[in-house]
Amino acid sequence: MERRSLGAAALAVGAVGLGCMPMSWAYSASQQHGDRALRTVHAALDAGVQLLDTADMYGPFTNELLIGRALKGRRADAFVSTKCGLLVGDQHIVANGRPGYVRRACDASLRRLQTDVIDLYQLHRADPEVPVEETWGAMAELVTAGKVRALGLSAVGARASRRPGARMHDGTIRQLERVQQVFPVSAVQAELSVWSPEALDMLLPWCAARGVGLLAAMPLGNGYLTGTLTPGQGFEPDDLRARHPRFTAEMMAANQPVVVGLRRIAERHGATPAQVALAWVLRQGPHVVPVPGTKRERWAVENAGAAGLELTAQDLAEIARLPRALGSWD
């Protein structure tokens, strides 16, 4: 398979990655099964997926353990991305960017992943008590030590934290400008989808101008753009969508025209709404890699198939005309 660069790392051309978080954290605990998750990872790799995205906080720790088990005998098939910088407590999550902690966290991730090197090591969130340059410097030392191949940053991006008049990714770009002075950024992870296109305004152009990859998180809108969710269906209490402002029954119903539009395009191609949504993300640039999360083999294989879907100019124009997605913040 032809390869291209993602900063210092390599991924397949037109690739779709696999977000592993739902297999052990944040989505419907009753549907999380270790053996099924292992089969899902294997099915994704067999379907041509290379990038596996996880983090030490998912579980916490259990997601990395799962990926370590899944990659026994298959490490060469995968591009492994994990993250550090967030600690999970009983009722809270806190940032820790102290250099000593970063070094320990990397060693622990290497053990759980059962590998001697992490392909992409991402800072999940900057610690407000530690200059981000200090945290990034410690991460750069891991590259020098051969424990990590490339560094990435997860976008700040929370709407609630924006100053009046500020744009979605102003804070992320400020962080990127600072850490770029310490060690090159290879990738940025940020939400990007048909119903959350804000990264196209500033963040993607920033990345494209510097040869930095963009890992598109939540490219299926937390599952909504698949067309498999029913307004008012409800979610398990531990499912993050139970508290998400776009997943109230009212907002899910209001956003149905977005799914209807994707389904109309999908029917012309003999595809699914999810594949159209992922194909749209892939069309946003050669350095963009969608990272949809899933717990099931079927969806992992379906998502991988989006790499072969060629959207036409008519398709893209129809997607551009879809109504803006609404949430309870609007």
C-alpha cells in the first residue's frame, strides 16, 4: 500500500483510523466486551486500518491493555497513537503536565501496549499549572530516547472555555505556536465532521501550511451521523451522550435533516451515511485522517470501506447545503 507522511509518522493514503475509546470508556458500559473488542481491532487491521488511537485515561488504563493484547504478533500492522496528561479520579479529571509524570506515564503506556516504541504520543490537555513548553520538552526527550517516534497535541476546543468573540481553536493554535518552538508537532487531534466543521476555519489551514497531520476526532458525530440513532432513544447513564447538548430528544429530532441528506447521497453510491460522512472528512485534505470510534467488527469494517468512496462535486455541494447542526447551546 502506498504511504504518505503525517509529520514524522507514516499512514496509508486515504486512510481511516480506529478510535478505541468506546471499547472500554465513555460509551455504554453494558456493550463493552473484551473479546469482542479484540475481534474488532483485528477486523479493522484486516480491512486496511493502520492507525489505532487510544489514551492512558481511557478506562483508565484498560484501553491500552486491550490494544496491547490485540497487537500480539501484529505490531507491524499498526500505527499506535496514545496520549498522556490527564488523570481520572472518582468524580473528576485533572491535568498533569509535570515532566517527571510524563516520563513515568510513557513508560507505563509502553508496558501496557506491550511495545518498545509509541508511534505518536499526544498531549491530551495542557496542565494550567505547568508551562506547556516544559511538558512538551519532556515529551521531546522521549523521542530522543527512542521511546516515541512523533509528538501530537489534542485540541483544547471546548466551547464553554472560549472568550467572547474568540474562535473555536484560538487556544489550540496558541499552544501549537508555543510548543512548535520546542520540538516539531507531527499531528493535531480535533473534532471534525459534517456537523462540526469548525476545524476547517483556522486549525486545518495552520496544519496544512506546516505539513502537520490532523486526526479528525468524532468524524461520525458521536454516532449520530451513522443514521442508526433514534431521537428520544435514551442512553445509559455512563454514556457521554446522555449529557451531550446535541443528544437531547429535541436536538436529535431537529438535526434529522443532516442525516437524511447523508442517506440520500449514500443511496446513490450504494454506501451508508457513515461512509459518506467519513469520505467527506477524507476530502478535506491529504493530511486529514478520520478516527471514528466503534466497539463492533461490523462498523469497523464499514468505516474502513469509506476510503474507497469517491464523492462527486454534486455530493460535496449537497453536503455544503445541509442545514447547520443545532445543539442546546445554540
